Amino acid sequence: QVQLVESGGGLVQAGGSLRLSCVASGIIYSIFTCAWYRQAPGKQRELVAQITRSATTNYADFVKGRFTISRDNAKNTMWLQMNSLRPEDTAVYYCNADISGGDGRREHWGQGTQVTVSS
């Protein structure tokens, strides 16, 4: 069974940086588009950034110039480098991936990692 596991969240002061990681495990044939989403308390989950298998990226306007998404296809790993963090970036961050694996091709979600930015 394919699983996504995030790590790297934590508490940071405004202006600081964090790097989130997401590792896919299990029987994996190919990972297509990957993405990071976030959900703040009382708000809907929103797209932060996405990256295709060929490394084409797309960012939400509210993170452009501050966050960078990347991936290593050989390691089934994706990252989100977050710089110049703001209190409004506080949320649970989830990785998401379109994966062809032992259970067919479908969308997978990680369990989430908390990012808290203090002012």
C-alpha cells in the first residue's frame, strides 16, 4: 500500500524558514503531479504549490517568491522550502501525489504536519 509521510513542520518566528519533506513508500511505479496543500483552523484546504513529474511548478499567489517546491523522482521525495514565513502561513500542511502503484493509480494524501509561525 502506498503511503505519504510528511516531516519538517514546527514552530518558527515570523521571517524564519522551514523545509517540509514528503516521502512516498510502498509499491510505486510512477509519481505524477505532486502538491502541497494547507489548512488553517476554520478554513478550507488550499493549494500552496504543485510540481509535475518534469518539474514544472505552479504556486499560489500568496507564496510566490517565498516558497519553493522541488522533488527527486529517484527518491520518491518532495520538498517545500518555506522562507520569509508569516503568521498567516500557520496551518497544517499536507502533501498530495498522483501515484501509480500497487493499488492502481490514484491520489494519495499524507497525514499532515503542523507549521506554526509566531509574530
